[in-house]
Amino acid sequence: MKEIVGGVCAAKGFTANGVHCGIRKNKSKKDLALIFSEKRAAAAAVYTQNLVKGAPITVTRQNLADGYAQAMICNSGNANTCNANGIEIAEETCALIGAQLGIPASDIIVASTGVIGQPLDIAPIAAGIPPLVSGLGDYSLAAAEGIMTTDTKVKEVAVSFELGGVECHLGAIAKGSGMIHPNMATMLIFVTTDAAITPEMLQKALSNDVKTSFNMISVDGDTSTNDMVSVLANGMAGNAEISAPGAAYDAFCEALHHVTVKLSRMIAKDGEGATKLIECTVEGAKTQQDAVTISKAVIASSLVKAAMFGADANCGRVMCAIGYSGAQVDVSRIDVSYISAAGSILVCEAGSGLSFDEDLAKAILTEDEITVFVSLHDGDGSATAWGCDLTYDYVKINGDYRT
């Protein structure tokens, strides 16, 4: 497996585009994105578990009931959530793009992102669809720009890998910067692959993957109403179709996980107002679930996040998060270290804070990627979670997000 360029257009048979249609006031910002497969593809998705869901989630669930789709369309600037006519707008979007592409409206994955509770007019979307379709090509970057909201960086990844001696490709784009604290997947992620795999095995691969990728991110503790990860697999690479567990399925899952973890790190590092990626790795937990619980508690802690922003090597905040996480731990055996490109330093051993070189600690925590390493010495459970620091700019961004 190796990383390649191309994003969602790296896989055979996929084209993409992004345009400004007028949902967003800033004409320099794209606000409508499309991904299209030449062939009808196996499809899978996971969705937010927030009880308040965007209308596109409902429509996409209906459209993917048979396990197949051929296109993905997403607007930014408006979440199409808590709107009286939200379902109507999402369904009409599918009908319009389906007619333009010459495919059934039911073969469309539809998504929206942006402000919640604002009316959404179909007019700009309808006007934007013809140029969106006519401009389809090797434009993964344009599609990635079209789904951004408060993101400061485009997020796309692609890999090539082999299945039974056949070269396959898998690529993805993502948006995500705030309102990120998932309970299945998070943000909006669109994945394409030319590997041949049944809808059932594709859904299994995705559902298992998000547990250790997107589910392990937290930026601000808020689970979005519009979270969705979707995958299209059109089989155009020509490999023998994956229809059961085995070596080929494992290789596919490995490629998928490489892409999703890379995107998870990108999303966490680009958290609203963030200056640092915070990774928490937990080892030696009694169970896998305990390791997951602790790692997420640490990266979600506002006090830990604030300490990372200030480069303050305060082990008490990490210990506090471990203690209230709900995981079963022997506090007297916990070690905590901080690690970055500037080095590593042990700040807590056997549950007690240590005297350490404050200058070295400051240098380590001043880097833009920091690992909080927690050793519990109590079992074989391990997990890694990703978050970011909490800065003044997070409040500025969200204090006037709607206006």
C-alpha cells in the first residue's frame, strides 16, 4: 500500500467538481460539491446518533436501503437541519442532480453542512447543478473545497493497494473543524474506491473502522446533527469481488483504515481555532474499552486542552480526566509522559507527579503535534484518540458563527 495523489478521483471511474452556487455570501468560497461514478456502486454509510438529524441523513438512509448509489452531492453554508421543508429540499436536490446525470434520484447520497436552523432555498442549488455536472473531471480538490465550512485546510487522502494481485485505489475527502465529538462517525467524509466488494462487506468494513478512527476524535464535545461517512465502491479495478472475510477483505480494511486515520488526524489538527494536534495513546488498560474511554476523556478535557495551548505540563489535568472517565484503573500504577518532535518527558510515575525539566517540557509542548502517553500497567488494552488545544479563537469563531 502506498499514498498517491488524486483524492476521490484516484479510483477508476470517479470524477468530481465543486462550484459556488450562492448559498454562501462569499463568492470566492465554493458551496456545492459532487462526486460521480461511471458505474453504479456498492454503497455504505454511518450516521450521527444525535436525535436531531439533518434532513439529508433521512433521505440518504432511504436511498441507500438497497446498498447501491452512483453519486454524492453536498452543499456547505447551510446544514438543512431543523427546517420545516428540509426533506423536500434534500429530495429535490437528488431529483435535480439525478436528472442532470441521467441516473435515478434514489442513487444519490445527499449531504449538507453549515448553519443549523436557517431556511434553505433550492434555487441556488438548482442553478449550480448544471455547471457542477458539466465541469466534472479530475477535480477532487474542488469538491473538497465545496464541503468546507470553518475548515482552514483542505482534507483529502488516497492510497493504492493490491487485492489478489490487482491494483486498487481508495481515496477520500473530509470536512470537519468544529461541533466534533462523534458517536459513530463524525463530520462529513466521502470515500471512493474502485475495489469490488459487496454492499454487506463494505458496510461491515466501514462500521468496524469508525470505532478506531473517526469515533476517536473530539474537538469540542459537541456531536453534530449532520455527521455522515459514506463510501462508494464501483468495482472498476477488476479484482475478484470481496463477499466474505479473508485476506482480500483484510487488505481492503487496512487501506480504508490508513485513509480514515490520516483524515482523523487532519480533522483534529484543524479544529476551530486550534494550534496543535493532541494525540492520547493509552496502553496497559484492563480492557480495550477502558483504553478507549480514557484516551477520549483526556483529549476531550477542556482543562487538558487549555494546558496544551499554554504549553503547561500539568499532569494533574490528565490524571483528573483519567479519574473521572469511568474506566477501571489502579491509580497507583499510572505513568504519564508528553512526547513531540522536541523530545519526551515523564511527568507522572506510579500515580505521583514528578519534578522535571520545565524548559524541556515547554519545548515539547510548544510543538504543533503532541502525544500524551498514558501507561496503566494493568492489562493489554490500548487505544489512541485525537483532539486539539482550546484557544481564544475557538470562542471568537463560535461566538458569532451564525452572524
